[in-house]
Amino acid sequence: AFFGAEKKGAGLLSAWTGRPDPSLTYSLMFTKDAYYNAGRAPVPPELEAAIKESRASEDIEVRRKAFSTVQRLVMENALVVPLAFQFELVAMNKKVQGYRPNLLGKPKYDDVWLES
């Protein structure tokens, strides 16, 4: 119902895994047309500008400054309420080979095999 045509509800409770670039998290959650802003709640215009600024340069200091602004605006406007952070725990038999953890928080089994 949250993502459907009705747009019922004022919030979403779900797991959120990491992304390779922090700008992906912010743009998927906190822009006017973001996928996870299904109700199209208004966002501060300076937030969208700061997210764009975080993508305008590869310089770490420039991006750090932009992300600092983004995070401040997200918190000041109470756009998210993190409830918990669950770390990824992986256990496997020694026969499992080729498994690599990733930043998505979801297992991927490309190039995984069992040793005899």
C-alpha cells in the first residue's frame, strides 16, 4: 500500500543495506521523487542541492563537506528515524569457496562453488 497507487501510510519500516556510494542512499531516500519517498513528501530544496553537490566532484574533501550538509539537513528535518543497525554475519563450511561479502548486505553467489 505504501508504494502502490493509494500511497497509504506516512512511513516505511524496512531494512536498509549499504550502497557503494553514500549519494545513492541519500538520493534513493530523501529527494522529492525518490523511490522510498513514495508519498512524495516535500523535502528542503537545499537538501536536493547538497545531494547534487556531493556528486559534482571526486575530491573527497568537497564530497565530505556536501555530505555533512546533507546529513545535517536530514537530521534537522527528521527525515529518518533509524531503529537498529544489524551487522552481516556469514558462516559457512570450509568446502564453500569463492564467496565474497559485499556492500549490499545481501549474499551473492556468483563464482561460489563447493570443494570436494
